[in-house]
Amino acid sequence: MSAPHITPQKKRPRSTEIFSRAEQVLVGGVNSPVRAFRSVGGGALIMERGQGAYVYDADGNELIDFVCSWGAMLLGHAHPAVTAAISEQAKKGTSFGVTTELELELATLIRDAIPFLEKIRFVSSGTEATMSALRLARGFTKRDLLLKFEGCYHGHADSFLSQAGSGLATLGIAECPGVPDALAKLTLNAPYNDLAAVEKIFANHGSNIAAVIVEPIAANMGVVAPAAGFLQGLREITRKHGALLIVDEVITGFRLHNGAAQQLLGIEADLTTMGKIIGGGLPAAAYGGRAEIMNRVAPLGPVYQAGTLAGNPLAMSAGIATLQELKKPGLYERVNVLAGKLATGLKQALSDTKSPAQLNSYGSLATIFFTEKPVRNYSEAKSSNSKRYARYFREMLDRGIFLAPSQFEAAFVSAAHSESDINRTLEAAREVIASICSNDD
């Protein structure tokens, strides 16, 4: 398969013109910071449509998409079953502000796949899910402190914007103005994969810690796998001290198999948050867990949380169609085979060129870090050469490959990608990595 003609990123005239107009009415021209592409340069992309594993920008360029709406599009873009479900529901109504049977159907599909989620509450975004889970944990334990991990991003609620990786790391923001010091002091940070640090924090503050929140596989400092025993250790420590364990599966939920990453990693959280894939590309997220905890949420209990568009029928329809597709035999096996081929090929390209870089991958998530040392936590991720990543991003884009416009994010393989897509991506990557290694920054 020959590569399509690609307009170099700096010469995308229609995208440039649209973005220039957007800057006059949207903050920074965007509605989410990393979309501005400032850390990788060359100007922002303007997308017009997607189909399967491909997206098409405003200048007509076809790109193999490994951003996949930041992991949400596991089935690829405009999947027939999902678009049909959305269309049929749209004819019946787009929002009622009253419960529909669709909410029950999607919740049942999720619980069937993840039985320890005894009760579920739908919200509209991953930030809402994690924010609500933390409020519930505080209400249930009657404690105030939160322990999170440096580089793990759990949305943009005030309590999570300390050493939060992801977009903040991309933009070089260490701490976020607007978060009151009094509230920031309620959040404690530990290095990811460092149980000794967690034990020390609990020794000093254990009776006041309401919850520990963690990504089971970090994907917002780039992909970092949990060390052996790390998650199990968190489970033991939280139980010992009466704190709740919140596992943030907004990215990993239904990504690695038909269920939660926790089921593969051998733990069960008290509360779990999900998003992205369960909405099939529409705004939907959820938090859930043990019934005794979830029953503290209004209207059954005093912990208040609400949302006009929570359980929106369009989003529920898209989620139901997506989860039904994910039950089909062989889907995850095929995705993981393709992802494995991509990871193996990238590692070989790095090895052949003796590139000072690491490839971290887990299932269908992967990140190249341009650093000589292994990356096991946020501090090590930040040692990466972001200028090299920016060059890698731009040169891959000019070859028709769309990767995350940030060193601190993941690439995602979808069920819509083909073997030829992977082959073309590896061919491009070998050229780019060789070029980068032969020319110092």
C-alpha cells in the first residue's frame, strides 16, 4: 500500500486559516489544551471526519489515527453499529432529563463484564467520575486527605491538579493557579510504583486518608506499567488503614479485554471510574463499586452528585452498541496481535539505530520516550527529550501517521487498524528514527 500525498504540517493552509479564526473566539483556539499542539510545534490540526482507522483533516489529508480520540475509539471511527444506534435514538429524542431503559441496559452490560461493580452511577466525563468518586470516598470514610501518584492524571478537578502529568506536563505547568492552598494541602503525592513512599505517607497520615487513587496502568505520563506487587500492595495498605482504593479506568476500562484492567492485574478496588470506551465516542463516564459505598450517593444517601445530561440517551445508545461489539469473539485477540507487532517493530527500530529511547507498551497502549534510561515513574518520564519527540511527531505526521501531540500521552491501536496500517507505520517510524539519530537536536 503506497502512502498518500501528505501536505507538510506547516503548509496546511485551510487548517491554518480555520485555527486563526478559532483563536479569536475560543481560548487558545481550542477546547482542550493539548489540541493546540504547542509542545510539538507546526500549528494545530483541524479534523473534518473519520472512518475506521483513518482521520481526514481540513486540507484533505488522510492520516492513520493512533490518537483514537485519546483512546475512546476502540472500534474505530464511524463504526456502522454505533452510528446506527445514535441515529435511531436521535429520531426518538436526544435528551429527556429523566431515566430511560438505556441507562439500565448499559449499566447491566458493564456489571456483567465487571461483577464487583455492584452499583453504577453515570456522568458525562472522566473528570466528573473521578471527582464524584473522591467526594463519595470522603463522605463514606469521613476523612479529608487524598493520596495520588505523580504523573497520574485524573481529570481537572481541583484535588487532582498536583503533579498531574498529561496536559499539565505537556504545557510545562507544575502547579495550577486557581487551586486554593487549603485544598491543595489535602492532596498527597507519591512516586508511581513506590510502595515504600506510600507506606511512609500512611504512617504519618493514615487515619486521615480517605482514599488512594491510581491508574492501574499509567497512561498520562506516557505508558508506564505497574511494578510487580505495586497494585496489590496498595490494596493491602488501604484495607489496613481503612482508606478506600479508587482505580481510575477511564482509559483502561474495556481497552485490554472485555472488562476492567483490574481483572487482569489481580485486584478489586472499592470504587472504579470509567469513561471513553463506554460512551462509544460520545460524552459518557461512570463510577461504581461496592453497594454499601454507592448507596451513600443521593438519593439513597447524603453524598450529593447530579447532572442534567448524565445517562444521556444518545451516549447510552452509543455505549450499548460499542459494548455489544466488544463481546464478539476474537476482537481483542486481533487488536493485541496488531499492537504487539507495532511494539516489536518499534523496539527493533530503536535497537537498530541505537537510539537513546525506550518503548513502553501494555496491550494496545504504547509510548516512545526519548531517554536512555527505563521509565517507571513520572520523574523518569520527564527526563525524556521532548524536542526529539516533537520532531518524531512532526515527521510521522508528514508521512501520514497521526500520533499524540505530546510526549506524555499514549498511542492506541484500534480494532479498525489493519496489518497494512501497522506495516506502513513501522516503515515510516524506521525512517524517522534513523533520521533523528543521524542528526543531533
